[in-house]
Amino acid sequence: MKVIKDELLRKHTSFRVGGPAKVYVVPEDEYELEKLIEYLYTENLEYKILGNGTNLLVSDEGVQFVVVEIGKNLDNVELLEDSPEGIFYVRALAGTLIGKAAQFAADHELTGMEALRGIPGTVGGAVTMNAGAYGTEIKDVLLSAEVITKEGKRLILSGDELKLGYRYSIVPEQEYVVVAATFALKKGDKNAIKAEMEDYQQRRKDKQPIEKASAGSTFKRPEGYFAGKLIEDCGLRGFRHGGAQVSEKHCGFVINDGTARAQDIYWLIGEVRKRVLLEQGVELTPEVKIWGNF
Ligand SMILES: Cc1cc2nc3c(=O)[nH]c(=O)nc-3n(C[C@H](O)[C@H](O)[C@H](O)COP(=O)(O)OP(=O)(O)OC[C@H]3O[C@@H](n4cnc5c(N)ncnc54)[C@H](O)[C@@H]3O)c2cc1C
């Protein structure tokens, strides 16, 4: 398998920031991945999984732990034969982009994943985060996920067993590695599926700064509020620190104008949280995962 020393993580994150990973490993397939996890566990080596890096803020100084990439190396989506009457199972390896899996479903006239088409992460990242958009979450369509435990054992778990909730699963705390996911979908109308996907895509283009480097929504939605609205009401639209900025287009997104350091983004996130708490009395929790020291 490919092992790279001092690989710059900014090449692998949508924020386009992040220093080197001391050791960066790209297993060739799921079996190599299984062996690797077992090895890292027996050697007591700390590691983290990197999907498409679209929900990550990595520190400028980088990270000391081993980073294991699950992306193009584990990219495959297929329609399973043995589905029950009226249900169609689509299985995707964890490195497949969730958008690609959704498009595959649409191409097979299967409905259920339309709203997930525009999420830029991998299937593994989407299961881990229980990603969702426009009223659909992974848990609504997930039959099961195949995970490797830290001891290197394979398990097949349902959404309930993974305790999928709002941007939450037990994957990180159990140190599971998602290897594949199977979605249960129904037959739909090809044109209706296509129209729905186009509508969601247009809404993203209109409302979100998708042309800028970001990690999507920076904060989770606090119960009863919208993070973007709270931030806007504090007068923070366009608020800057170094090359980091609260998006002018959507205040729920922190963006990198192309010159930001991870430290700028981190500082800005902290300041926004502080001001929203002071002025609105609401605590914002970052949705973005933070790697390394700040
Ligand atoms: C422009 C933009 C728009 C976005 N829109 C949305 C949206 O509409 N809805 C939404 O929910 N999110 C959205 N996101 C955020 C992001 O795409 C999702 O959270 C996505 O699920 C992250 O997947 P990833 O592969 O990029 O994960 P990464 O960012 O690589 O990792 C995220 C976390 O998951 C873990 N992880 C990744 N893969 C695995 C695996 N195989 N096994 C175990 N752990 C794993 C990582 O260790 C990390 O803790 C958006 C991001 C951007 C940049």
C-alpha cells in the first residue's frame, strides 16, 4: 500500500488548509484496509480516517497521528441482486462520493437519495456524520453499514445500531472504520428524480458559497434556531480574520478567501461562538471536525 511521509493535508481538505500528516497511508482495497487497522491497533498507533476532507479543519502544524485515506482507493457502487420485492439495495464502498451513489441510484430510476446528491463527502464520511440536506438524512435511506472495529473485526450495523442522529453516529467514539454502506431505495420516476435533483442543486448555488473553499455549514443547527441567522443578527456577515471570513452569501459558512491559515479559521470560529453566546445567549457547536493543536 502507498505510505507517504509528511503529506500536506491542505491538498486533501476543502478548506484548503492544514499542515503535514507525519504518516499518510492509502490502502489499495478493503482487505488491505482491514489488515492495516489490525496492525495499527496491535502496534498501539493512533490513526484517523480521512474521507474527502469536506468536514475537516486541520491545524497549520499538521498532525502526529497516522492518517488513513478512504477515497478513490475504495470507490465502487453497485445494485445488489437479492433485494426483497419492491425494494432495491445499492451498495457503495466507503470512498465513493455520496453524490456519485445518489446519481447511480437516479440512473437506475431509484428514489430516496435526491437531496444527498450535492453533499461533497464520501459515503463513509456521510454515514459517520449522518449527513443530510433538504429534509433527507443518511439514516432515512441506510439499510446497513459495514464497519471494521479497532481490533480488525467486521460488523454489519443498522442505522439504529449506529445510533444515527442529527449529524451524529457512534462511529467516532467506537473508533469504527466504515468500509461500505447499503442503501434501501424504491423505484421512482426518472424525470421526477432528475427534476428534484436539479432543484436542490439550484438552491445550493443560489444560497451557499459553493465556489469558495469551506467545510460547508460550520456549526450545527442549535435547537429552535438557525446558526446563519444568529450570526447575521450579531452583525457578523462578512466578518473577517486574516484570510478567513463569515460568508457574505450565507452566514452559516466560514470561508477561506485563498490566503487563510487554519489558525485564522479557528480564531474566527471561536470569536463567532463567543459573540453569538454573548449577544443571543445561544451556544453554537462546530459541525466541522478539528484535527491537531490550535
Ligand atoms: C460546499 C459544502 C457543502 C456541504 N453540504 C453539506 C450538506 O448539505 N449536508 C451535510 O450533512 N454536510 C455537508 N457538508 C459537509 C460534508 O460534506 C459532510 O459532513 C460529509 O459527510 C463529510 O464527508 P467526508 O468524506 O468529506 O469526510 P471527512 O471530512 O474526510 O471526515 C469527516 C469525519 O468523518 C470521519 N470519517 C470519514 N470517513 C470515514 C470512514 N470511512 N470511517 C470512519 N470515519 C470516517 C473522519 O475521521 C472525520 O471525523 C458540506 C461541505 C461542503 C464543503
